Amino acid sequence: MTRITCIVLAAGKGTRMRSDLPKVLHAVAGRAMVLHVIDGARSLSPDRIAVVVGAGGERVRAVLARAAPDVTVHDQTDQLGTAHAVLAARPALEAAAADGGDVMVLYGDTPLIRPETLTALAEARRVQDAAVAVLGFRPADPGAYGRLKLDADGRLEAIVEFREATTEERAIGLCNSGVMCLDAAAALSILDRIGNDNAKGEYYLTDAVAIARADGRSAVAVEAADADEVLGVNARSELAAAEAALQARLRLRAMDEGATLIAPETVFLSADTRIGRDVIIEPNVVIGAGVSIADGVVIRAFSHLEGCTVDGGATVGPFARLRPGAELGRNAHVGNFVEIKNATLGEGAKVNHLSYIGDARIGARSNLGAGTITCNYDGVGKWQTVIGADAFIGSDSCLVAPVTIGDGAYVATGSVITEDVAPDALAIARGRQVEKPGRAAELRARFRTRAGKG
């Protein structure tokens, strides 16, 4: 099996983002861009992944420590160009040279490259025994991108920067994405010879092609199937474009796998969303991170889900909110203007109208009426409400946690429950109704006199 080392460059300042957050930590489909890139690197089954950080490195390190603890992190203290950034991961390069195989250079602000594209790039380098393989793309407007100039044999002759290109070279449609795969045995030698004799005094990775050819080695170009794959994010507008491209990809995958999205362009998914077969998602649904939806679920319009699981046959919404820790059992119903947080609904349980259920366990087939609230927070701590199976909670009831309501219990409408309710018991906790005949007419007359309208 061919060995590979991946180096992810994540040291850019991202000044055009106008943000205190490091550029590579801005999210696309609910996940930091650099984590998308690391996921792509993992598709190659690499021996190691090294991430080079710079501006805001402490915050990037903290995210990587939580989400990708197996990667190594290296500092680029001075921002002296892309080749200088790759060399900041010298320990990884030295290990790669000892292993042989490939060094894949990726960018933390380019989150959309498909695994199959990276595989094709690495395979092209190996099959053609090239020192360098560069990923190219054909944008609708090549603009100021560097051009990939091929020789008569179709090999990569040079990467020509736009400002240095001739009119003929500027007419080339194949552009440089920056993503590169190098022969691990030659990578350090090539990188160490890249100079900074240019207007900015920086060390450019693109010079690797000229050095490889001067050594008598070849370089090759591989074209990405879709220009969106290599979209680099340097500004908020480009972040929005990356979001749109990935959302389109995620929606298509969901539909290909058996879900119905009635108005796909209005549904927003997260990178880790899991959706089963025969799921129906109505318009204007937002699904945040950590959501799993089983077969046969219906998510009605204008619902928002995050950090939750929804079992088969359940119905959610419209206008429902499932917050982290919500778990809906088979055939459970959560209706309009209902919020569920850190709560479990058993099989067939129903919370259909205008309710807040937080820090609770609701038993199978229990029915919670409109306006039911679990009063889970006392200003200091969160407390749990437990409702057994086959219970009925009348409308406009407040369940003051911690409290347990037994199987088959019945809570009368408008009750404020502060103590446990035994199984099959009826609990009534409200003021007794008192009626005073004729008193309403007397009050109206008094009010009119006071207002000078008598």
C-alpha cells in the first residue's frame, strides 16, 4: 500500500474576512473549513496529517485538539509564502521521506475537494512517476489565477503567475488550484531549493515545478471535474458561495439516498446530517450539526433541528424546534411551536402544540396537551421531569421539576404539579372556581361611573 503524508496549510490571516475568528475556523455546513479539509485528507488513509497554523493559531489548535486530536500542529511564525509554510512541517516531511510515497499539500480554506479528486491526483503522480502533480481547474472566468502551461506531451511545463503571463499564456483556461502532490523522497530537496527572488520576497510552492523539471523529473497536471471543488474562501462572499455549493451537494446526496426534499433549495443540512430512506422534508427546514433522522420520518415546514435523533415514523413540526439532547422514539409526534431540549419521547408519545419540554423523559404513548411546560430551571440548576407510559397531561399544565408522574396518570388541565403523581392517579392542582351571580354587571356599572361614563 502506498504511503502518504498530508500537510494542511492553515496559517493565513484572512484579513478580507474582517473577522476576529481565524479564517479556517469559519464554518461551511456547520463545520469549520479546516475540518472539512482534514476529512478529505483522511479519505486517503494517510500515515500522518500535519496542520500548519499561524495567525490565531491558539484557537485553531484548540479546535483541532477537540475534533482531530491525532493531527500534528506546526507553527509558521512568519508569513513568508506557501513553500515556507509547508517547510514549517519539516518533521512530517522528514518522516515522509523515510517512508516514501507521497506528500499531499492542501489548504485549510478550500473545503470542497472531493476524496476521489485527491485520489486521482496522487495516482497520477505515481503512475507517471512525476516529482510533482498539480491540481488544476477551469473556472468560468480565469481572472488573475495562475495558469498551468503544458508541453507538447501534455506534461506540466510551468505554473505561470497571471501578472507575469504573456497574452498567449493568459488565454490558457487551465488554472492553478494550489493543491499539490509531491514525491515524498524528493519533496524536501525541492522545497529547500525554492528561493524568494520575487517582488514580495516570499517562497512560492509553485516554483516546485520548475525545480523538478530542472532535476530532469516530470510534473503533471490533473484537472478537477468541478471548479467549485477548489473554491478558496478569502472573503464572506466566497464563504457564502462555498456554503451554497456544499448545500447543493448535500441535498443531492440526501435525495439520491432515498429522501424527499419538497423544495430542496430551502432546506439546509449539516456536513454530518444522517437521513434515512423515505424521509420527507418540507420547505424551509434547517438541520444543524449532530442530527440523525431514521427511515419514514416527516419533518414539516419551518422546523429547526440540532444535536438530536429522530426514530422511524416520527413526525416533527411544522414550526418545531429540536435542541441538543432531544431523542424522539418511533412514531412520536412533535407538533407546531413545540421545543424539545435534552428530553426523550418514548414510542408513540405526542407533544402536539405550543409546549416546552426540557430535561425530561416521556414514556411511550403519553400525550402532553397544548401549553404543557416542564419547569426545569430554578435559576441555579436544571432538574428532570419523568412521565411514565400512557399518561395524559392536560393543556396549560406546568410540571415543576424535579417531579415524577406515573404510568397511566392523568393531570388535569391548568394544573401546576409540584409533587410526584402516582400511577393511574388523577392530579388536580389549581384554584377552586368561585361564581358570584350578578357581580359582573355590578362591576361594569362601577367602572363606568369611575370613568365618568355613567
